[in-house]
Amino acid sequence: MYKVKVYITLRESVLDPQGTVVKGSLHSLDFNEVQDVRIGKYMELTIDKTDRDIDAAVKEMCERLLANIVIEDYRYEIEECVAL
Amino acid sequence: MYKVKVYITLRESVLDPQGTVVKGSLHSLDFNEVQDVRIGKYMELTIDKTDRDIDAAVKEMCERLLANIVIEDYRYEIEECVAL
């Protein structure tokens, strides 16, 4: 069994209005030292072992469904774990 | 300057309907080996150095604004970096 952590972030060149709002809220809570906030998604997938190559499978999941690769970047970490 | 990565996930006991939908979509794309999907948020904050303790400040930001601690868990990593 694999535990896969996927991080999806907006590309640097894409505006992040949600992040801008959160930054404003942090400033109004008196955290004026916050210079920038970028908001992305984080997913944890639990995947069974198959004959398929796990790395290629996760890459395909990201490209076909999880990330919008026009405006988002993705990266992932794969951990193999023993089912209890 | 600090770069802070914040990971916000739903608590284990909380249902994740969005994750269930993504799992269904992955199955319909023929990724039947996916057992579970949990979706959370990922934030990158850029924070200036101040007299305030950075760890305590980030913890307070999470508890007061970024995470809903009733249903969500959070963890964060703080990296110190040199402004270029």
C-alpha cells in the first residue's frame, strides 16, 4: 500500500485572490509581518499496490484530474507503507 | 524572512465528501487501486522577521484564522531564507 501526498499550487505568474484576502485578514489581526500568502491544495491518497508503476500512475492522476496544469503546478511524495 | 508552509487537513473522524467524489472520479478514469482520498489545504506564507517569535505567531495565525480547529488539524514548517 502506498500513501501519496500531492501538493497543488498556483503557478507563480497566476494571481491568487484568495491568498490576497487571507493576507488582508491576517493584517487586520495585527500580523502585519505577513508579506505574501499563496493558497493551494493538499491531497492524501491511499493507493493499493498493483502491477502498474506507482509513479507513472500518480503523475497521470495529477495531469488528468487533480491539477489544472494550465494554471497549477503539482508535486507529490510517495511513501510505501505496510497495511496493519 | 521566513517561508512557512501550512498543511491543513480534516480530522480523521470528519467525513470528506469532496475526497469521496475525487475517489469516484479516479475510479471512473480506471484508477481502481485508489482506496481513499482526503483533501486539505496547503498555504505558503512569506513572513518578515520581527521581534515576535515566529513559531508562536504562525500557531496563532492557524488557530485564529487559517484552520477551523473544530474539524481540522494543522501542521506547519518554517524555513528561514535570505531575501535576494
